[in-house]
Amino acid sequence: MIQSMTGFGRSEVHSGTKKITIQLKSLNSKKFDVYSRIPSRYSVKELYFNKILSNALTRGKVDFSLSVEGSSGEKETKINQAVVRQYIEELKVISGSELAAEIDLLKVAMTLPDVMKTKQEEVDAQELETIEQGLEEAIQKLNKYRRDEGKALEKDFKLRVENIADLLKKIEDIDSERTEEKRKRLRDAVSELKEGIDENRFEQELIYYLEKYDITEEVIRLRNHLTYFTETMGSSEANGKKLRFITQEMGREINTIGSKSNHAPMQKYVVRMKDELEKIKEQLLNVL
């Protein structure tokens, strides 16, 4: 099954008075990379969220964002009264007077370190479970998007493969014409020498020469690669890497046919096959 690495998924869940929105976007990448944008109070769970994403999405560059509305605030900030009182007492000693206006001392004390204390609001188990459910929903939507995109890619790949197969058939059709043309050209060249030749020797040398330009094996292998490519597209597993390997083999056979052809009409078909193959390779960069 062809799956694109491009995808999008979004979900909204509720925990108490909070509305939690999760959004996932993925693009093509050789490996799995995730970029998270989440509130600081959830940062302790970031690796946990990333592991869920990695197991579900396998490959791709994933942009993961989590936002919360309706929260009373991520942090609770209070005055550290004990510290303030201690500062005031020490300031009285420094001032040398018990009668120093406490309001003035308080103003000074409030500017000193550790006067404010902040308590991070913890994520309870119920809220974490709700976020996990939202994340799973977003992943399912993203994977559906990937499958839908994959169907369009598969349709294009089938068209390109059929085009290459048609061009290969045309190459086969003119191959005998090419061989006969080479035979005639060599015989004409020998005739121009106006010297007698050993016909048996000539035929042996001609066969050797023509065998060097024989493309039968390359044609058979290329046809097999085209069949294998089509079969691999229909497999149930992620197959982008295998398809890329097959296209490399297809390219090798097409290049060899081109180098052996030494025939202008055949070369034109080879160029068109290369063009179709490059379009396949370009699209395969986005296949999971």
C-alpha cells in the first residue's frame, strides 16, 4: 500500500473546563523527526508523546502542537511570606532602628530574591489520558490523509510504469530493424574496401559485434523490474524504500539499453523512458 509522508490531523478533547487542541502535520524526511510546541507544564511528558508518534508514524518530519484553553493558569504564584519577614527583620538590624517604617522596609524587601514562589500545576492522570486519546485521534486522521494521498501517488506510478512498458515494447519492435541496419552498414563498409573477404570469418566477426549491442537481457530484466514494482505497490506494508531500490535497478537497465542501442530512433525511446523514471523517483521521495 502506498502511503504519502505528507499528512495532517487535528483533534479537540476536553478535560474539566479545559479544551485541549492537538494538531499534527508531517512532511517527507529520510528518518523520523518531531518538532513539538507544547505548554511548559506538559514538557515532562514530551518524550512520552514523541514515543507514541514515532511508533505510529514511522518516518517523516512531524510538527506536533498542543494548546490548552480555559485553564486557570499554568503556574500559581504566591508571596513567600517567611522570606519577606526575614528580610524585614534583617533590614531593621542593618538600619539600626526598631522604629524604621515597616512599609518602607517592605518595599525594599519585595525587590529582593526569592520573594515570589511559583508552584507548577501538575498534570493529573485523567488529563493525561484525555490528551493521549486526542493524540491517537489526530494520528488516525493524519494516517488517513497519508493513505488518501498515497492513492493519488499510486495512480500516477501505474501510469508511469505503463508508459515505460509501452516504450520498451516499441524498442523491441525496432530492435530487429536496428540489427539489420548494422549488418548492412558493416557489409557496405567492407565492400568499399574492394577486397575479397572470407564470408565465414566475416559472419563470425559480425555475430561477435552484434552480440556486444544485444539488449535482450536488459529488456527482460527491465520488464521484470516493472512487474515487481507494480506488485510491491500492492503490498500491505510501507514500501517506499523498496520501491526506490527497484527504480535504481530500472535505471541501470535503461541506461545500459541506451549505451548499447547506437540507434537514433531507439535512443529517443530511451530518453523518454528516463524522463518517466525520473518522475517516479521524484514522487517516491514523498512515499512512506
